[in-house]
Amino acid sequence: MTNFFYTDTNNQKQLVDDQRLKELVAQGLINPHTPLETVGGHKGLAGQIPGLFDVAPSPFSQTGQAQPPIELFCTNCGNSISEQATACMSCGARPTGHKKFCRRCGVALNPEQVICVKCGTPLAGNSGAFNAVNTINTLFNAADPIKKLNTYFKAFWICFAVGFPLCLIVIGIPIVIAGVVFGCMLQYQLWKLIPADIARTTPGKAIGFCFIPFFNLYWAFVAYKGLGEDMNKTLQQRGIQYQVNEGLGLTFCVLWIVGFILSLVSSNVIVNSLLSLAGLIVLICFFKSVKDGAIALLEQMKP
């Protein structure tokens, strides 16, 4: 169920759900030009909700006036276009098929994103139709992202908890490698939820650049500490009170650098192992903090 704010005849903001919204349309109190606002603070017009005026009498149909065209945005360049446009007048792109900008609200997006964090529109096909209930239902029914995050996180820490102690007898190495893979998959999914106007990098770069020798000493601060900071900005944008523990991301980056230096200057297996264990524990706690923030974000989008 989606909730909206609308301003009544007494100039008072009223919170209404989908059903109440249809009742107000039937009563003639809301027309396609009526401003609406989501709980997250995003504003639009009632006429931008497809189907709302099909299931209830519209004041426009009663007076014989045509419903005005809905303004959308080009998914390739972000330029404003009309609902009837077959191509963007600015760049010539077709209205569908691109995922660079959200067709519903025009916000810049990561190509890997599956949903617009700003307005909740799914990016599959990116048709730009705004129907919040169908949008979120489609996303969660196709592949529950919350379940996916929890699965990746659980597989990540279990592989390390089992594999790390067994590394001394070699058999633990492939288990640890599996843990690294699940950790990368989790991190990739977390970056996908951050909109492009907030994210400092793309999910692919965040993971891939961590495997570049020496450069990854710097990149760790982008891929991990930056993940916590950008997730907090996203949560703040959506009005969610949960805060990711950014300090854990910074601590992991410091341990990453210290561990690298010690591996070069010291051959003490015990010290290096203890430092690696400390870094692993911090990373698990950090990923849990970011994952919980991502789940809070996804929970808000649920109908």
C-alpha cells in the first residue's frame, strides 16, 4: 500500500492510502492536476498515477476536457519529454530500453540499478509508468532483494568462520575463496541500491578495482568507507532514521593497509593471522550494518 499527502480544501495536509485516494477522485476532490507528495517527500501530480482516473469518475471526463499529457523524462539523457513522445527531441533516443536516467522522475541512475531509489520505479524496460504498488510488487515477486542480501551475507560470514581456521591445513582455502565471492556479490548488491547522483562509483568498479595491487590500498576507502557514507546519504534522502556505522568501514580500511605493510616487513604468522582475523570480524560487522540499512531502504519501498 502506498501513502500520499494531499492538501485539502482547508489547506491542510492529509495522509491517504490508495483506496482513499480513489474515493477522493470519485468525489471530485482530486483531479489530475492535484499536487501529491509521497511520504519520502517526492512531489508530483495525481494525473501521473496511471489507472487512478480509470477506476473512478474524473472531473475532466465529466466536463468533457481531455486529460493533459504527462511529462516524463528521457531515460538516455534526462531531458523532459511528453508521454506521447516516440523519441527524445534532445538526443533522439527511444523512450524505452535505456537505464541511464529514470523515466518517471529524471534522476540519474547507475546502469546496474534494478529500481529507482528516489521514486521507486522499476528499471526493467524503464517505460516510465508510475504505479507504485505494481512497481514494488513486481520487484519483490520476481526476486526478493531482502532475501538475496540476507543469503549473501550469511554465506559470506559462514564461509569465513568455517574456512579461516582450516586454512592451516589447506582445505579451508577454497572455502575462504567462496567467502570472498559471496562478499563481493553482497557488496555489489549494496552498491546497486545507491542512486548515481549519490554513489561515488559504480558497483562494478567498486568490486573490480579492489583486486588491483597497490591501487587497492587507496580504493578500499572508496569501496568500503565510501559505501557506508553513500548508503547513509541514500537513507537520509529517503527519510529513514537508520544509520550505517561508517567507523567500521574506516577501521577495516586501516586494518587493510596495516596488514599489507606487516605482510611485507614481518613473517610472523601469528601476528599476521590475528590482524587478518581482526579485519575479518570488522568487515563482517560493517557488512551487517550496511545490509541492515539496505533492508530498511527496501522495506520502505514495499507496498
